[in-house]
Amino acid sequence: MADIRMEIQTSERFQPTANFCHIHQLKAQDGPNNGSPVITITPRANSSGSNKRIQIIHSVDGADTGKGTIVDNIPLSNFEDEWVQVREEVHYTHDGFYSAKITRISDGKVLIDFKDEHIDMWRIGSSYIRSKFASTAVLPAGG
């Protein structure tokens, strides 16, 4: 079981989009299915810029085992200008395990506490899944 910990901060000036803007990914390093991440933590907004929120998204090799958006509508305002601690626990297998707990450091408030004990956490043909930390974004045309 992998135990991943990180601390992140999002500025109140940050404007997410309706496109993807991942701040963390669990992604296959190699193999034929290493394009899209298995798990992402993603700030998101509607096309109008409203409903700024955090999502956790799950996708895999085939649509039948991908669960899509597994956490949604956690207000981004809970994260703005605050350091948060992220802890993920992962068992990388097709019948895997994933949990994410995100806690605001200033007051200890738990913002996200998610667990799935039967989730596909592997990519066919891959030798390992890696953590990727950074903002990865697609900006709208002219952005």
C-alpha cells in the first residue's frame, strides 16, 4: 500500500476553468494506456467561472471500470490562501483501494474524507503508477 502525503496551497486569485487543471495525478508511467491519469485532484469551475470547486476524478483503461467524478462540489473557498495537508492511501491493482483525506492545517478541519475499497487502480500494460505533483492545465482559447 502506498501512503502519499503532500501540502498544497491555492491562491484566492486562482481561477479554475471548465477544462482540466490537475494539481495532483496518479498516472501510469509506461505502457499503452499511460495517457489519462488514474486519479486526479482537480480545481474546476463552470464555463462562466462560477461554482469554483475541488473534484477527485477516477478514470481507467475502459469506461466500465472508471468511476468518473468520485468527489465533487467541495467549495474551493475552503482551500483559498490556506495550506492543506493531503494524504492518499493507494493499493495499486485492478480491485484496488483508494482513500483521500484533505485537512486544512490552520484549524484542522477535514475538507475531504473519501474511501473506496473496490476501485480499479491499475493500467493494463503498465509496470508502475507514479505520483505527479504540479499544476497541469488546459487554458481556454486566448487564455
